[in-house]
Amino acid sequence: MSVDNSHTPSFRYQNVLDRGKPIHNGTDSFSVRHPAMDLSRRAKIFSPFDALKGFGDELERAKAEITDTFSNDTVPPEEPP
């Protein structure tokens, strides 16, 4: 499988790009050494994670504070312009 790169300028790894995506049939040496990952394990890799620890808790605290502030009956509602 070859990729038409006639419009792409040549660069250091042009030969790798020209080869295109490899196709494995399941019995070649690569597929034997690197079997496909089952979907349940793959899903765990891409599952969401808490990149900003505590950020969700802080958002919930701020939401509760704002809700308490604006649900207070002593604060008059804003008049529309």
C-alpha cells in the first residue's frame, strides 16, 4: 500500500510515510508477538481519570455556595432591563 505524497515536500522520514499503514493478517510475526488487546482492557486504558485532583470537589463546593447565595429569600431578584 503506497501513499501518494507528490504534493508533500521530502523530509527525513519520507520513506516511512511512503510505506503507508501496515496490514497484519494475524499469522505474521508482528501479530504473533503483539496480539490484539481485548476490548475490556482497551476500555480501561481510555477510561476517564481525575487529571486535576480535587477540582471536581471544588466545583461542587462553589456550586453549593452559589446555590445557597441565590436561593436566599433576603436577596431581591434582579429586575430585567
